[in-house]
Amino acid sequence: MFDKINLNDLGKTFEEIQKKAKEIQEESENKIFIAKSGGGVVKVSVNGKGEVIDIEIDDSLLEDKESLSILLISAINDALKMTEEEKRRAAMDLINPTNLFGQQE
């Protein structure tokens, strides 16, 4: 069953997969995801690692702590969902054999 497998080719393929995985991970980590809530009065920026890197709050919300809290939670959750979707997309790119070897469909 395995007598026709070339271990050199298998090793090269594995190296290519590792290289592509690293490239995809680095690309994803460098992306910035921005989510807005309340019509844009709260804006949260998250990097591809899922770290909040910036929060912008309109001055009009500074007197309404409850609304600020709700809108902030909503924007953070939306931004984190974006990073999870990006991770899923990157994983799919990795297992797609046409992308693995730089070929176009």
C-alpha cells in the first residue's frame, strides 16, 4: 500500500505546508479588524491575534455609563468574531491544495 510513496517528495510537501502555514498566520496576525456599534459612536480595533489595540468613544456617551458599556461590549464582541472568522478562513486556505502550491483555481 505504501510502497509507491516517495519520502523525499512527502518531506518537501510537508515543508511547503509548514511554510504556507507560517505565511498565513503572519498575514492574519498583521490584519486589523474594526467594529462599530451605536451607529459608530463606539469603535473597537482588534489585531489578528485577538488583542484590542484601540477604542474610540464619542464624547456624547461619556455621561451615559450604561449605554457606553452595552455598546462597548457589542463592538468588542463583533471585532473578536471578525478575528475568529479570519482564523477559519486562514485554516481553509491552508488545507485548500490549490492555494498550498500557489496555483489559481
